[in-house]
Amino acid sequence: MNIHAVVLAAGKGTRMKSSLYKVMHPICGKPMIEYVVETLEALSLRHLVVVVGHGAEMVKEQLKNRVQYAYQPEQLGTAHAVWMSHEILGAQDGVTIVMNGDTPLVQEQTLRSLLEYHQLKQAAATVLTSIVDEPTGYGRIIRDENGDVRKIIEEKDATLDQKKVNEISTGIFCFDNQKMFSMLPMVSNENAQGEYYLPDVLGLLQEQDHLVAAFATDDPEEGNGVNDRVQLADLEQLMRKRINDFHMRNGVTMIDPSSTYIDSDVMIGRDTVLYPGTCLFGDTQIGEGCQIGPNALVKNKSIEDYTRIQPFSAVDGSTYGERAFACAGATTQRYGIDQH
């Protein structure tokens, strides 16, 4: 079976109040869209299409030729955005995952489970859902008396009763590709926003007696997106906890994980101890049995086994050999010479 993916990354992100394209805002040292693309790349896709609009060159500079690009000149809604990939995907068989470019917490196994469930149910479309305590701002999953998905209603179009529903759409879908593209031209923009909503495809499929399924993720935060700086900070906190938990489960001691900051690409050997206030940024590699901090910053640096980085040190871009020692308050930057 051919698997394709469309990543929606054309939104301006006006509520971010930034000149930086929304999906390019970093989470733990890496643009949000980079997480999404890396996760999808692990699925061995036939086609991976990123729909861009405002700020397209920033995304292309980041992703280069790893993906194919479709352009949405006007932001007319998510259904319209997916339709922009028609020239690339319109004639393809198989299934297509559609997701937003600002959902960095989504994990590979979740997408694999979504695909498996979609195939098991032989559905025309499957939506990834989540049960949350506070559903405000998200599309609600409306089910019929049999428990099947009837439609997804957007927040601005929902009635008071519908707003009480706490099962939400994560904005991640799996479609039969041919059925999806046959329905997209039929989507209407008669709604509060005057936009063409991708979830409306589900209702159109049901009108033609196609099965629409829903698969619930165990992690209610996995589908969280970003609309403003507050949500960006929330996602950063969640991602940092995920990163810290990963390292601790692999043998790294953190005296105070809540005050320890580790970027996504950092590697740390076991039996290393990180004291409060430690910040490990960029392409940093820490060996085994090291002690770092408290209140030490290490960036783009290779630190070999059993090195001690003392409190209030800032080291950037050089290499510390085995059993090296950086005294308290040390500041080093790389100027073409490694530190030993």
C-alpha cells in the first residue's frame, strides 16, 4: 500500500505577532515543522508534500529537497490547502495522512497505529481524536447514536451543547486518497469563517455511505498545536519533559529536571549527572560519567567521558577531552582550536 502525507504549513500565524513563519518557531532548539517532517519520514512515504504560503522560502530553506512543495497563495481553509497538492497526489492510489505543521508532539507510533486502524476498519477516512478536559478552540467530534463519527464541528460553528463535547479532533486524518480528492471540490465555505474546512469531507463521505472512523490517542496533548506564544511555551514545556524523561530512562541523572534544559538533538552518555540550571543546546554530545553544573551552559560541544563542567561555566563549540575539567565561571568559545 502506498502511503502519502500532506503537511499544512501555509498559515500566517498572525496571533504569534512575529516576522518568523509560524511553523519555523523553534521548540527545544528545532523548528516545529522539522519534528513533523522527521516523524513522517520514518513512515517510508511514497510522497511527502508540504503546503506552503506566506513565508514559503523559510520552510524551503529548512527542509530543502527532502519534501515536495505545493503553494497556497490565499489561506482559504484546510480543504483548499489540501487541494493545492492535487497536481502531485491527485492520481495516486493508497492512503494519505493530513496533519498540521505546528504539531511537534505527534509520535511515529501514533501515526502507525492510526494507519493500522484505518486499514482494519477499511474506512474512507479516519480522524485521530483526543479526550481533553478543556476543549475550547478545537473542533468537536459529533457521534451518532451508534457511536460512529457523524461530523466534526468547528468551535466557531458549534452550538452550546456541541461545545460541551470533550472529544476533539487533533487535526490529523488518514484518507483513502482517491476518495479524498473526489470529495474536496464539493466542500462548501458556508460557515462562520467563510473557509473550506477539511473536516467537511467526512460528512460528504458519509452521505455517499462511506465509513468514517475515529481513533483516539492515549496522549491528549499529542495533537496540540500553536496559535500564540502562550501555546508555544506550553508545547516547549511538554517537549522538554519528554526529552528529559528519555535521557533519565537511559541512565542520566538530573537533580532537578524542571530546571534542566536539553535540546532535541543533544546526546548524553549514561551515569552523567546534570545539576540544576544546566542548559545543553544545539548539537552537543556528552560522554559517560560527566558532571555538569549547576548553572552551566554547553552549546554545540563534544564533551568526552568523565569530564567535569563546574558551576556557572559557558562552553560553546569546542571539544573537551576525557577527564577534562572546566573551572567555575569558565567561558570558552571555539576559534578553530579544541580544548583538552
